[in-house]
Amino acid sequence: MELQFEFDPVNKVLLGRPQGRLTDESLAEAYDAIRKYSTATDARAGIWDLSSVTEFAISAEFVRRLARQEPAMPDATTRPRIIAVMNPTGFGLARMFQIAGAETRPLLEVVHTRDEALAALGIQSTHFESLP
């Protein structure tokens, strides 16, 4: 899996975009990367765009275990985070994560597209810049 991060300094939104095959192991690494980048940028919101994932090789047990962990982005009760995923399998796994982690991530939403994610955040114009 390849993982790209972008940041919109105007709206303070972190965008993560994994590409390729997503596995339990690669998702665990991505979760750590989200923590690193959200802290470094002081992101006020996050979008996890799964539109370029070609295969969801993730176990339901791993999703539930990940949902029980501390949220990757700090301040989960004040900073919205959105998962954008069209793939039916990925959407189901994202909803499972949302439901299992609802207590610690009350502002997490699952939508189908990045445009829906931006609309949910009330953002009309983006200024994303690639992060190293």
C-alpha cells in the first residue's frame, strides 16, 4: 500500500489517501501515520479518502480492535473526521469502525466521496498541499 498525506492550511484539514491493497498491517501503520501528521499539523479535521484502495484485505476483528484504541487524531470530541469510501466492502468496514468506536469518536462520519466529506465539513474551497 502507498500512503499520501496532504494538508489544507487554510481550513486546517488533514487528508490521508491510501492506495492499493489495504491490510491489517498496512492499516495499523497508516493509523500511526495519521497520529503523527495530525499532531504535526494541528489539524482541526481529518478526511481518510479510501477511493484509491483496490482491495480491502482487513479482518472485522482488526477493525473492532482498532476502534477500541485511542483515536489517531487528538480531541475526538471536537475535531470531526470523515472516512470517504465508495467500495461496498470498504464502506461496511468503515461503518463497523464508526459504530464500534462511537463512544470515543462521536464526530466520525462515513460518506461515499471526498466531495461529500468536504460538504460535511462545510468546506467549499480547498488548498491541499502534499506533506513529505
